Amino acid sequence: MTTTAPPTRTTPVVSFENVNKSYGTVRAVADLSLTLHPGETVALLGPNGAGKSSTLDLLLGLRPADTGSVRLFGTTPQQAVAAGRVGAMLQSGGLMEEVRVRELVKLACALHPRPYPVDQVLAQAGIGQIADRMVNKLSGGQEQRVRFALATAGANDLIVLDEPTTGMDVQARHSFWATMREQTEQGRTVLFATHYLEEADAIADRVLVLHRGRLLADGTAAEIKAKAGARRISFDLQGPLDEVALRRLPFLSTFSVSGRTVRIQSHDADATVHALYGLGVYPRNLEVAGLGLEQAFVAITEAEEAKAL
């Protein structure tokens, strides 16, 4: 097995500087600047059309930037990929079908400048038991694990994953992320785009939120939640429910009623609860909590949409 020393802290793993990319009149990436460092696990979030796929394409050298600079380990993306420093697991593109899993993984190892042993790659991806199966006989989750094996066939310093756990069951997801933690503990950087926000919350050291090609937020999951600036309030009512009065409570951003349970989001939870008691309402099972990453993500992107109106 060939190994390499992890990149130094002074050399960014990824550097975007004022990067722009348009397709016709659609601006997919807008003035994007960011830096990734060794050993980070970074989640890339954004609604459909936010520019996640375009950002990954630019990072991997699959498309050129219109303006700005994209550098990997101080070189061009193409140079970094050719040197075997980058492994990628993308949604686009299919797998060779008329081959066995082992044969496909063996090919990936043979092509990598710094390959791992084939059996090690199969075991790490959890596909040793299906190594002799034809690729076109695999389930969706098994195909994902094969893609992961191809992305980690050698000693990459950066691993890029696009919706990596789609189609995997719970046990496979846990195993997958355990493997990813081992990668970052060895100094490698993992960047993954996902729609599973609970994964980003639990796994990522850092979260990037894209919207209309712009970077709206960059920080830990806790910092992203705080940036949303709202808290969740829920309570039960036993008496008459005056929905009109409740909707007039100060600092509300959302309001919903399910049976006798009221759920709201407030930008000043203390003032909202104080006003609630001022209505002469006695709420039962009152809970006040911070937003989860999913609610914070929605709040941040909705606020940005409101600015565009």
C-alpha cells in the first residue's frame, strides 16, 4: 500500500476565490469564496438549484470557472486529480454493468497512482460479500457502496461525496460514516453534499449553505442554527383556542395548530411567551428549544428568498 503525508495546515486543501459560473442566463455560482483544510468533514447544503453540483464540478475540474480561481492543494483541480489526491463519488454517471464488483474495484485500484489493496477497498466499503456479483444485479444501496469503493481505491487526501448514502439502509449508513471518520482522523478532508440534514448535523464539523450560487452561511451546525435567530415554541391548550389572537403574538415567523397543540417559531422567544401569558392563556407542556439544522436551513434560505422579492 502506498501512503502519503497529509497536506500541511498552511496549504489549503480547497480554495475558491471569487468564483463565478453561468449557464446562459443562469448564474449557477456567484462570487464564491471558501477554503477547506486538512482533517475537516464539511457538509454542503442547499435547495435544488442552489449550485451544489456546479460547485462540485468546478472543484473536480469537470467544468472551468468563468472567472475566479479554484485551487486544490495549491495546484489546479486537474493536476490534483491526476496525482491521485482526490477521490469522488458522484450521482451522475453509471457503473460498468457486464463486470463483477471485484473486477471493477480492481480496475479502479490499478488506475490509481497510490492504490490500496483490492481486498482492503472491498472490506472498507462493506462489499466483500458481493465481490463476485455482477454489477447489474446490485440493489441501489449496494451500487452506492460500490461507488464509494471506487472513490476510495487509493490514498486520497480529499474525498468528495455527492448524496453518498442515498439508497442505503440505517446500518449501512452508520458503517459508511464510521469509515469516513477514520478517513478524517488520518488527516484527510471529506466534503459531502446531502439532502439528509440530520446527517450533516451529526457528522459535519462544518456546514456550508448555498443558495442561488451564493454562500449564505459557513460554520458549525450550532453556529448555523444560531444564525437563523429563531427558536421553537410548542404548547397544548385545554380552553378555547383563539387562533387570531395567537397569530398576533410578537416576533412570530411560523405558526401551526394540530389538534390542541400549537407550534410556532419566534425571533424573540422570551417576548413571545410573555405575550402569550398576557393573553390570559395557560399553556400546558410548554417547550422552548433551538431550531434543528433543518429548520434553521429553511429559515435562512426563506429569508434570502424574501430579500429577492
